[in-house]
Amino acid sequence: GPPSRTLLVCRSLGRPQVVPCVTEAVMAELEKLGPKYRVALRLAKDPRFERLPAMRQGNEYADDDLVERVTAHRIYIVATCDRDLKRRLRKIPGVPLISIKERKYQVERMPEGQFG
């Protein structure tokens, strides 16, 4: 099947508010994937999404950038359907994951009491 891509990183502000974010590396990857991913690209370009610069200059691989970001700052909820990325993120304690399984949202490891 087609490759799964990370679409969203959310930043938890410690109160019942979540800011949708997208990294520059994810944007670059979506743009390279072409018209097949235009819906995802249009969603990621929404002005309500906060754009996050790369963690390190020259680090253009989206998965490495996301893993580095959530390792350094445990304030993110990562939404992805990418199996390899989920496997890497599960090794980092305290990083909640959102994915789609059988056409339903699946939330993994959401800490109790974090959002209210």
C-alpha cells in the first residue's frame, strides 16, 4: 500500500487546550509526495496549525525530527499511521499517540487527568 505519513503533532499546554502543529520536515515530505497527498497537505497548511521549525538545521527526515522533538519536549501528542514511527515513539515514555485503526481513532497512552 501507499506509505503512511505523519500529519499532526499537538502541543499540550497543561490545561484543556491543544494546539495543532506541523513540522517543516512533515510539510516538505507532503509536498514531495505530490497530488496523491494533496488533502493532507491542504489540512497541514491550515493557518490554525502552528509551524514548527526543524530541531536541527539540515535534519529533513520527518520521523527523525519528530522523535528528536518529543524526546526533548514531552508536551506533544503525535498523530500518525506510520508503523515504523509509532514503534520508535512507543520507546519514549509519556508520549501519547493517535492513529486510525479500522476507520476509528485509536489513542494510546494518554495520561490520566492530563486534559481536565
